[in-house]
Amino acid sequence: MTANNSNTQQWQAMSRDHHLAPFSDFKQLAEKGPRIITRGEGVHLWDSEGNKILDGMAGLWCLAIGYGREELVEAASKQMRELPFYNTFFQTAHPPVLELAKALAEVTPAGMNHVFFTGSGSEGNDTMLRMVRHYWALKGKPNKKVVIARENGYHGSTVAGASLGGMKGMHEQGDLPIPGIVHIAQPYWFGEGGEMTPEAFGIWAADELEKKILEVGEDKVAAFIAEPIQGAGGVIIPPDSYWPRVREILAKHDILFVADEVICGFGRTGEWFGSDFYGNTPDMMTIAKGLTSGYVPMGGLVVRDEIVQVLNEGGDFNHGFTYSGHPVAAAVALENIRILREEKIIERVREETAPYLQKRLRELADHPLVGEVRGVGMLGAIELVKDKATRARYPSDKSVGMICRGHCFDNGLIMRAVGDTMIISPPLVISKSEIDELVEKARKCLDLTA
Ligand code: PLP
């Protein structure tokens, strides 16, 4: 599509007149008009004015294999011709969903060989909530219903997903969380660690889980859900002491461990799953985003074999979605996984491009505005501060994160702002020279913000 100014204006008018965009101030967006993104190729996007933009967020943590892969287009169109829709309800299935379930079992951690498909990550977490309660009821412990989650975690935007998440702004709109979901502190050393060393803080944050289990009562707690690395909360990388201690606590008490792998899954940390990266052994994993590289919507819940054995004895599980295991999404996911495996994309991230990205990103730590740079694999965060020594922030009305994001937007880079934390999550296929482009643009935008 050829872009020109009058097209942009027409699209912005359509937005104002007809579209309600997610996570937006509708009135402000109507006045300003959205930027119209028209095309993607590799790690770059183009807007309706013809500007080229490096997508430092892989869409929304989605585009593992990058934009413009014809193989996925082919897989979708072939499947649409053959069987565009059938559900997996009522004793039916179809080849793409079965082949995908098998392919997933080959890449997920050992002992996690079954998957319940959904249309999104939020639906995956809704499924988890119902499945863990059903599981405990079948085990003769129907009082085990409470799920422990973390402040500032993100688990989706449905009522259950937003309740599991620990985003205050989301809880305030709509009387959340729903009953049976409680939250503990996040392992965010830079923001909340105070005088503690990262290691001591990691132990403290993990011990908050045990405190909560004892407060609620082990006999009432069904599961603990956490992202291996909190993404939307600001790429919160737990101190090294955190996960081993959490594993110890969960092993001591009879509680299921749910890893929300919606962001960390499919190679983002340089391993297939964030749980592999940390050596965690979850009972369930929520997946989405990188499953299809975002080309079509799909999510799921991967379930450990021992749990499936119990569910197998329980009759109907009264839960599912019209689009659970959608054949076109399944065909696309299969092709996406084939590409990730055959092109050794995750190995390249682990061995080559992620170390380079992390090294180059940390060069930004000398910038006067930067309090900390952290990252793992293809994830990174840059904390903007007023005072490097004390980690003091700018007053909230200054909103340096939004200012920096605006400069990035105007200078051909997408970086997201979570408060005053700038975050990145580029496509896994980003090259070293594109990483140079990302870091150089980021520095320029920091200079413009300072
Ligand atoms: N879980 C995590 C960790 C996420 O980051 C997200 C979305 O960003 C979700 C769940 C929800 O996924 P969806 O937006 O596909 O419902």
C-alpha cells in the first residue's frame, strides 16, 4: 500500500470516529491520532508516512522470527483452503492441532507432554485457574482454591487474568482481584531492594511466598503463578537467590507451580522457556505470543503428566473456547516452531546475539540519566533516574519515560516505557548490526530526554 499524508489523515479520522484502542486514553488518542503502522519486514516496521522504525519490542513481545516470513503465510493459506475452522470439542480433533501438541511436547520441559489450547495468554491463565481448582477437587482437597501471584506481575486482561496480575491500575477499574487470588511482593531489587544486597533481597522476596502460604493456610493454597522474568512490569530480573528459594518453598508445601511463559517462552531468554533458563520445574506453563510469532492469535496451557493423570479420572472438564486449537493458528505455530528449530534461532540468540545485545546495552549505563541497565537474552531494561547514586526518580508529573518513548518514536525506534523504565524485547532474529542500530538510537533518545 502506498503511504501518503492524506491516507494517514483518513485512517486517523477512522480511529477517532470508530475505534476504541486497548490500554489507551480514548479522548487523548482521538485528539492526537494514532501512528499508523502499515508494513513489517525482518525487525523493521514502516508507518503510513513511509518512516522506517526498528521494532525494539517485537510487536508486543511476539515476533520471535521477525516480520515477513512467507512460510507462515503459506502455512496459513494452505490450512485455510483445506480446513479453515473446526473446533476440538465433542470428541473431534484435526491434524494440525495434534501435530502441534506433539511438536510442543518435544520442546517443553521433560514431563510436560500435554497442552490445552486457547486463543490468548489471558485465556491460558483463565484455564489454569479453573484447571488447578478442578485438579485439587479431584485429589480430595476442594478447599485448595487460592492462587498466589505477585504485585506488578502481568497475566492478562480478562477478569481472571487481570486479577492474577498485580497491576494496581487494572485492579482499580472493575473491583479486582476476584476472590481467591492474593499477591506478594515482586523481586524488583532496583526499585524495592532498599539497602539490601540483591542476594539478600532475593531471599526476602521468596520468603514472602512462604509467609503468604502460612497466612492463607497450606490446605487452602492451590498454586503459585509467576513469570520467570516479569515483562510488562518492567523486565524485572530476579536476583540469583530468588528462584532456588522459591523452588525450596514450593517443594516443602503441597502447592502447584505455574510459570507464565507468555513472554519468556519460545527463546526469549536464549532457552526454549524461561523455566529452562532458571532450572525451574513448573507443573503448568501458560504460552502465547512467540508460539505463533504473533502472526495469528493462539495461546495455551502446558500441563505436567502427573496432573493429566488425575484429570483423566475426573470426567468432563467443563471449559473451552470456540477457537481452542484453531487449525489455522495451529498450522502457523507448527511452521513457526519448525523455523525456530531448523534455523537454530534460539541457539544463535544464546551463543551470539544475546551476549552482544547485553554487552552493548550495558554501555548505556554511563549515561547521566541511567540508574541501571539489566537484561537477559533478548530482554532489556533501562532505568531512568534523577540521581544515579541514590536511585531517586524524577517527580511523577515529569514522566521522563514517556518523554523518552516519544523521542524513540520520532527517531525510528520502538522502546516501551513502564513508568520511567525503558524496556526492549526485539525479534529473536535481530542481527548484530541491527543491535548496533538499536543501541545507537537508544543513546540518541536518552540524550534528547536528558
Ligand atoms: N501473561 C503475560 C506474561 C503477558 O505478558 C501477557 C500479555 O502481554 C499475557 C499473559 C496475556 O496475554 P494475551 O494478551 O494474549 O491475553
